[in-house]
Amino acid sequence: QVQLVESGGGVVQPGRSLRLSCAASGFTFSNYFMHWVRQAPGKGLEWVAVISNDGSQKYYADSVKGRFTISRDNSKSTLYLQVNSLRAEDTAVYYCARDMPILCYDYWGQGTLITVSS
Amino acid sequence: DIQMTQSPSTLSASVGDRVTITCRASQGINSWLAWYQQKAGKAPKLLIYKTSSLESAVPSRFSGSGSGTEFTLTISSLQPDDFATYYCQQYNSYPWTFGQGTKVEIK
């Protein structure tokens, strides 16, 4: 069965960095675009970034452009999000999601929490 | 960027009620609209894609409709398991954007 498992979140000071991972299993990872979506505590969903199946195309939300980098390793079936220059407003649960053509997000991970605090 | 405006933000209803949630896009999205259900502490779950297509295993009491810039999610007879927050999302163009959510509460 399809599984997406995020890791790498934690408590971090403003200005510091983290790398989130999303380990995929149960499907051919290299066939799918993958996304990161975040949700601040008690708030709605915010799209963060997308990467094409071969890694050649990447798009970012304006709120993270220049600070976050999405990448993937198809040999490891793993998606990454490098988050730099963290701000208090980046505090959120970060979800990875599979982009199924036509369907949009058919599978989500359980999320990993980043808390940015001094 | 395409803005998605969802209404109402909160809805109080009883079991058995018919419930409608509206989502308006700031420009045309070619029917590339999805609806998700989210319960506290859980990841969102896909309910409807391409405006009106029901995701596999989603109960038939959920339906979606709309065109152009106006879209609706309808729950024909609200069940206890349906009390949750619902989000619309456009996936016509990047950045993909979500509505602000509608919390369906017990009346």
C-alpha cells in the first residue's frame, strides 16, 4: 500500500535550517510529481512547493522562495525539503503529498512539525 | 495567483441535514478543483476531484458541482463522521491554492 512518512521536524531557532524528508513506498516514486504542503497551528492549508517526477521542474510559494529548496532522490524513493533562514511564521506541520494526475493529492503523509522559536 | 474564497467559515448542522459549502475562485480554473476533509490531528483526505468526481471509497452522500469560478460541496445527509473541516483547492495553475476552510460543527 502507498505510504508517505515524513521526518526531520523539530524545534529550531529563528534563522537556522532543517532538512525534511518524506520516504515513499508502495508505488513507483519516480513516476509522480510530489508536493510539500504546510499547516500552521490552528490555521488552514498552504501549498509550499512542487517537484516534477524527474526533478527538472520546481515551483515554490512566494512565502518560501529563496529560502526553501525541494529535491528528490528517486533511487531512494525520498522527497526532501531544505528549509533555511527559518522564521516564526514557518512554524507548521509540513506534509508531503503525492500528485496524481487529474486527482490532485490522493495520498498524504502524517506530517512533521517544525517549531521556530528562540 | 488565484485566490480561493470559501464560505461559510463555520457551519453548525445536525445529523441528517443537507449541507452545502461554497468555493469561489478569483479567475477560471477549468474545473480543476478538489475538496478535502480534515479531522483534528490528521492529514487531509481527498473527497472530490475535477469538481465533481468522487474519490474511490468516499460515500456517495458527498457530491461536488460547479463551473467557471463557483463551486460547491454538498453533503446530502450529514453523518456523525462528517463533522470536520473541509477545504477546496484549485490545481489549475501554480501556486496551487486552498480555500480558508469550513468547519462543520454539531448543532
